[in-house]
Amino acid sequence: MRLDGALVRHLADLAGLPVGDSELDGLVAEMQRLVSWVDLLPAEPRDVASGARPGEDPEPAAAMSLGKDEPHACLDRELVRQMAPSFDDGFVVVPCVLPEPEPEPEAPGPGGGAGA
């Protein structure tokens, strides 16, 4: 599939993304690269572990072996402390990136709603 500036601008408009004329050529090239990767995917779905198509009996020997779920050593706590932006009472402290939630509207008092 070939993309052009008109299609990319249309997609950006649908997504509500402002795209300036100076950005358009670079965005077309980037999106074309992504579409090319998708074109490389097989047309038929296959099982991730065995590679078998739907309805095929996967060959047990060909199935990918998954590792055992066994506990192992964790990261060194002192190393984590050194790398963390902030550390408090054994926990890594990171800056808040989510907006504050909107306050809940007050419920009407007893005996009525608005204007009571």
C-alpha cells in the first residue's frame, strides 16, 4: 500500500492531530515504513508457539519451548536506590504524570434538588 500526503493529512484530521506542511513529508515517510512492516506479516494467522495455521495439528516437536516459571534473584536494592529519581521508605518515588481527577459534584441535600 502506498501512502501520500493527502491520505496522511486525512488520517491526521480524523485523529485530531495538527500536522503542519513542514511535517507532512516526514510523517508520510514514517507511516509508509510502518505500513511496509505490516505488509511483511503473513496473510494467514498462525499459532505463535508452533507456527501452525488454524485447524492444523501443530507438530509437538516444533512447538516453541517456554521457560519454566521459577523465582530468581531480584534487582539489587542499593542499585535501584542509586538509579531512582527519589527513594522513600523503601519505595521508588516518581513524579506524577496523570492529571488530577475532577472533583465529584456535590449531591443535593435532603429535601430536594436545585433551587430547594
